[in-house]
Amino acid sequence: MTDPTPLLPPSPRTSRAWPVVTVILAVLGTGALVGGLAVPTLVAARTTPSPASATATPAPVETPFPVAAAGGTDPREVPIAELPDSSWIDRVSASTGIPSRALAAYAGAALAVSRSDPGCGLGWNTLAGIGLIETEHGTMNGATLRRDGTVSPAIVGVALDGRGTEVVRDTDGGAVDGDTTWDRAVGPMQFIPSTWAQVGRDGNRDGVVDVHQIDDAALAAAEHLCEVGGDLTVPDNWIAAVHAYNPSVDYNNRVAAAATQYAAVG
């Protein structure tokens, strides 16, 4: 495991989702806001929600981080993992235990959407919080997050066959998840095939959209969150967005707690 002692243990569940984020940072500057997501199409099937009477933790707030100089290159053409400042990545990775390769993807995705959708307010630490809970930043079950951002072996969730999960029948002929009967959540950000078909992105700019590559998955998550969530700096929007991602108050609280802890050192 790249991250043997995560800040919070992954929540027990039978299906997985994908992350959200909390701070908006200008690609060539800095700033700090709060953010979240609202997802009309579930990224993955969920377990039974917690009682509606439970109260979710407020959305976390975080601080800005330095960004790498872009020179004369269009940031949209730069692999997102190259956007954050490398010294910031090293420092925060050492402080949080987030693998540096995963952290570069989360921060890079936040920086990328700060350019494409500056009103969103999406930041790195909520992506990191969800990445922790979902797949331990691409390292769960002995998987390795490689330097190229791919996860090996691939992380594929359980069949969404209604046994402790929602029922999601196959939508891709098994092309993404290897299951021709049921859909499964896939990759470091745990997308189901039907959602990935709509929101997949090429975050590492290699011309391939790969659900198992963390830059692609993080950017897809970030852009989709901004598109459906609007202004994620509004706490209620953040809470609703994470709830839409996984309709469980416990899950919402875990993401908020992890994101807040990450923000404290970021």
C-alpha cells in the first residue's frame, strides 16, 4: 500500500463512488473558497442511505496552494499533474500520507477547473477526501498507483446486483468493468461505465480517456461536479452534492472530516 496509514479508514460499503473537491485556485494565482457537487446521474450505485433525520457535517474550508509557472504554454494542453507546484506536492504528501502521484492529480484537477469554470469553487481536498474513502487513493486491496497515474491491478467494485447495493444492469457490454450482466464501479475514482461514457476526460493529455488513470478520472470528476453543482462554495450545495454522490449521511461526514483534515495542512 502506498498510503498504509490514511487519515480515516475507508468506510465499509458494497459499492463505490467518486470524489468531490473544495477549493478554487487560479491556475496562475491563488485563492480559497469552499466547494462540492450535485450529481443528477449517480456515479455508482449506493448502499442504503442513513436516516434522513441525521445531520451532515458542514462543508470544509481550505487554504490555497502554490502553482507551477505555466510559461507560455496553454494550461489546457499541460497534463494536469504538472500544474501544481512540486514543492507543495512534496510537503503536503509528506504531511497527509496522500501518495504524491494522487495528490498531483487532485490538485491539478482543481486548478484545471478553476480556469474552465471559475465560479465553481471546486478544490483539491474534497477530491482527496473521497479518493481516500473510495480507494485509499488508488491503493486499496494491494493495488499500486504507478508513476504514470495508472492503478495496477485495476480496482473494480462488486457487481451492482441489488445484494446490498442498488441494481444497475450492464450498460457497456462489459467493456469497462468486465461484467456483461451487471455494472460495477471502476478505477481510482470509482465510476460506473454509463457515467464514465458521459464524463470521461483526458487529464494527462495523452489522447486516451482511461478510467483507470488517476489524472483522467480526477479531471472527469472535477468537471462533472462543477457542471452539475454550480457554486460549490455554498455549504448546503456541498453537502447536497456529496449526498448525491453517495446518499449516506455517514459517507458525507467522512468526506467532510477527511477534507477538513487535509485542508489543515494544505
